[in-house]
Amino acid sequence: MSLLRACSLAALLFALPALTLAAPGANTPADYGAVGDGKADDTKAIQAAVDAGKGGLWFPKGVYRLTQPIVIDLDRVGFTALSSDGTARIVMAGAGPAFKFVGTHKGTAEPKSFQPEVWERQRTPMVDGLEIVGAHAEADGIEASGTMQLTITRVTVREARHGIHLTVRNRNIIIGDCHLYHNSGIGIYYDQVDLHQSNVIGSHISYNAGGGIVSRGGQVRNLQVGTCDIESNMTPDGPPGANVLLDCAGGSIAEVAIVGCTLQHNNQSPGSANVRFLGRGTPASGIEAPEWGHLTIADNVLTDVAVNVELKQARGVVIHGNTFGPGHEHDLLVEECSNIVIGANTFDRNPPYFTGKLAKAQGGLVFRKSRDCTLTGLHVNGVRGKDAAVLLEGCDAFNIADCTIFDSDGAGLVLRDVTRTRVGGCVIRGREEGKPGPALRAGGGKGNWITQNLLENGWEVSPGTARVEGNYDGK
């Protein structure tokens, strides 16, 4: 073994205990009378350990039963971190969060907005390496308000209501390497919260009946969701759910990136979606104009829900580089939106995934009452049971370029009451074993231009709808 390798190995072995084991003389719940046998009520002992203000609280292997929330009042107790090496379980047998962090930060993330006590006593509370299990219908995992730089890592929350509940106001949150599994509510809940700068990375968020990552109202900005598996966060007997739900009603949500994730399941739940963004509009010139969005959905795999991506009253959205398996109702549903760019994505019926009951999945892209949008480089294949693989209704000022639409039951592209839209450079053919029909149909509307496309089996365009030139029917 080389000297370099030997030194590297020695350094790693030396570092490991610091990562997984408590230092000698560590502050532990047992020091305050906690039993950790899963039967005794350890609430008072753990609260006393936090209130002692020693900072780090290490949980050795054991099962710690709580009947009330442990409140970490950061301004009173000072810097606090709760940690274990994955061998400690917290059983929350009462209502509310197992751990509730309360800070006093009321400013933004700008340095000048901070009061001195935030940096001197409160910054960067942490939870690491704990499992939290709910044993009460209203038990939650972790709740936070007024915090700065809350960091939650290697935490499991299961069988609770909400996994991580963010309320009132927080800044600069990191949630990483966590498992939020089979909770009756929401995995990560942005609940009417004012929260800028939060990162959710490398986590499994699945089988939470009320949604995976849900933001409702409040003022949420700079939310980054990356390299997560987000799966089946809805239930057939509940309201329409989503793996990621961003709902601006009563607030605003913007500056969001969902990148490099797998989002999927389950199609048995009515109204299920992988990503659902519900914006809101303001009256402008007598119409509702969308004003929230600023959303990027890139390089993800999405499949097996009713609608893979739904946008309503959104503005400034980019969807690019994703792989879509057919949604059972729609791959993409865009309504009352503007300034949407749909780039190079594949919407494909991959045979191994869509046999048996899943063969009924329809897929397809629908745009309604939307304007000023660009669709470019799309590959759409295998839409079933629909008049069109890509449908535009009541839309204005779209640029549809260099798209490939193959093997669908109906027409490849249909324009209904569409105005000022260009379709150019596309290749569209129908399902070879199906009934031949026109590749493109357009009716109503005006001021459209359909040019330089390869449209197998021709096209049907109502008089006055569009200028049609330079197209080829493949014959």
C-alpha cells in the first residue's frame, strides 16, 4: 500500500467516529433522567436537556417516547443541535411536532436585516440522524418558525401527520438525505410561510397522503428541489394530490427549480399530479393576467399519475430535458398561462411500462387559453384515445417548431380557435396500424402560419384560419 493511500485511509478512519459517535462526556437525555425504553414518558427529561442550554444533545441508541412537543426556544437556550447516528427513535405519542424550533428572525436574508441575537444565539439549529415515528393522529415530525439556517439531515419521519412543517417565517433552510415516508399528511409542508432560500436535496419523499412537497400561500422564493425520489404522495380516497404542489392562493410562490428527480405514482388517485403549479392572475385590460411562476422543471423522470405536469395561471415557466411516461389523462396540461417554454422533452409510451391496466394511459399535451408560448424540439409518441396528441384551444401567439409527433390515435396537432401562431419544421405522422387521418387540423382563429412541415396523410385547415405553404404530405 502506498504511503498516500495509507495516510488517506488513516485519516478516514480517524474521522469516522466524529461523524457517527458522541464525543466523551456528550450531553445526553439520560443525564436528565430519560429512560429510552419506548415505554417511559421521556418528555420532561428531554425538555430539561434542551433547556439546559448546553447546545448539542446526543441521543444514544434507544426509543424515546414523547407525549408533548419538545420546544427549542432558540433565543433562550442558544445554539442547539439534536443528533444521533441513526440508532435513536423518537416516538411522538402526543399531538403536535416532536421537535418545535422557535426563533425570532423577522428579517430577510440580507445581512442588514438581522438582529444581533440571531447570530449570537440562534443561527443554524440542526437535527441529524434521528428517526421520528408518529403514534398519534396529529403527531408531526419537526416544526420550525422564525429560524435562520435550519439544517435537517439524515432524518426519517414516518407514520406521523406532517414530516417537516414550516410556518410563519424562516430563512435559508437545508433539508438533505432524509426519508419522509408514509405519513397521513404532507412530507414537507410550506404552510402559509414567508420563506426565501430553501434547498431539498437527495431525499426520499413517498407515500405521504397529503402531498410530497406542498407550498400553500405565504411568500415562498428560491425553492430548489434536486435529486430526490418523490413518489405516490396522494391517496385514492382523498382530495386531488400531487408529489409537488405549489399553490399561490392567498400568497405567492416563485423562483422554483425542480431538477434531476424521479416523480411518479399513483394513477389510482383521481386528480393526481407529479407537479402542479396553481398561480393566480391580476385583472389587466379586462382579463386575468398570470403573474407568478418563474419555475424551471428540468432533467426529471415523470410518469404514472393522472397529469404529469399541470400549470394554471402561471407565467415564466421552462420545462426542458425531462422524460415523460404517459399521464393517464395528460402528460402536460397548461391553462391560462403565458410565457411558457417547453423545450426538448420526450413524451413516450415505453412498451414495458404500459401493458395491462396501464395500457389505458392516454398521455398528450393540452394548452388552453394561453398565450406567448414556445414549443420546440418536443418528441411526442403514442398518445391514445384522444383527438390530438398536442391540442391548442383558444390560444394566441405560439411558436411551435421542430417537433416530432408519432404514433397517436388522433391527429398529431390540432389548433382550435388559435390566433397568431406559427407551426414550422415539424414531422407528424399517425399511428400506422390505426385509421389514417390528417396529421394536422386547424379550425377557427386567424393569422396563423403553417409552413415547411412533413405532415403524413395531409392536413385539414379551415378557410381563413392560416396561411399554409411549403408543407409535404410524404407521398
